[in-house]
Amino acid sequence: MNGTARTSTRDIARAAIRAELAEVAFELFRREGFENVTVNDLAAAAGVSRSTFMRYFASKEEAVLSAFDAHGEQVASALRARPADEDDWTALRRALDVVIEYYRQDPANALAMTRLVQDTPALCARQLEKQNSWRPLLTQALAERTGPPQATMLALAVRAAAALDCLNIALDHWTGSDGDLDLIALLDEAFAALTLGRDVPRQPRTARRGK
């Protein structure tokens, strides 16, 4: 077995343990309330020491929000993969399907997670902080798919921020409906309320280079 394979095996094992600890933490938070549970409680419930638990999560907040860690990079990658002639606003909407898939796979669990975050100030603040780190990733992805500059970085950052706001508002309405409303339809409606980037269709990159 080479070094790369060993590293991959360790990473897979670590991810599996991390996911298991996160599940234990989430269930305890749901049952007892986030503020009523300590790191020691989490470690005890998982059957590990406090130091072991802290090797995987630096805080209680991270034990809950780790499920969203990869979303920023995933959305940015999806955004870069969108058709070159697609306007930025449509591309942003389609790229956010990566996030929506998390809620579609297990609606009941996702609804409970969203409520826990929304009802816990510390989690809500940390989640917004995480999303703020997505914005530059999406801004850069928009810039890369644009080719020759057609908008300033500020304008692209505004579009990325507006897309994330649409996501949050759609999630608020979805949660408020106890998950009864269609989250995809809500996100579509939120995006339709704005028209950023929709009035000037993109030209294929090959066409731009030929000019």
C-alpha cells in the first residue's frame, strides 16, 4: 500500500468517526437543548474521552454545523461547471441545487437541523459566519466563468451574496411551513424576485474570443 492509499484510508476512517460523533451530538442537542449540553456530555454519550471528541470538533457549534463544511466548495465547483452562455443569476440558482440536495435526501432530519440552528443564537451566528466564507468562493467562481471581465468583482460579490440571501429566505419559509412547502419552488420564487444578470444573456466563450 502506497502513502497516498494510506492517507486516503485514514481520511475515510476519520470522516466516518467524525460523522458518527456529529450524529450523537445532534441527537443529544435535539433531546436536551443545545445550551444544556456540555462537551463532556457529548463525549460521554459517544463513549469517548473529552480530548478525543475535541480532536474532531473544536466546539459544540462545529459538531452541529460540520455537515455544511463542504458546501461552499461544492457550490463553487457546480457554478464553474454551468454552461458558459448561461447568465450568472441562473448559474447561481442551479449551483445551489448542491445545497438543496441535502434537504431533499432526508427532509425530516434536515428540518430538525435547520430548526436547531435557527433557534440557537450561537449556531445561527456560526452558520452565517460559514456562509460568509462561501461568498468569496462564489465570487471567484463567477469571475472565472465570465472570461474577459464583464462585471466588477464588487458586482459579482453582490450577486453571490444575494444568492445566499435567497437561499436563507427560502429555508426560513420552508422551516416555517414545517417542511410542507416545496423548497425548490421557494428558492425559485426567491430568485425570481430579483433580476440580477438576467437581462443580458451571456455569449459563448468561443464567440467572445472571436471578436
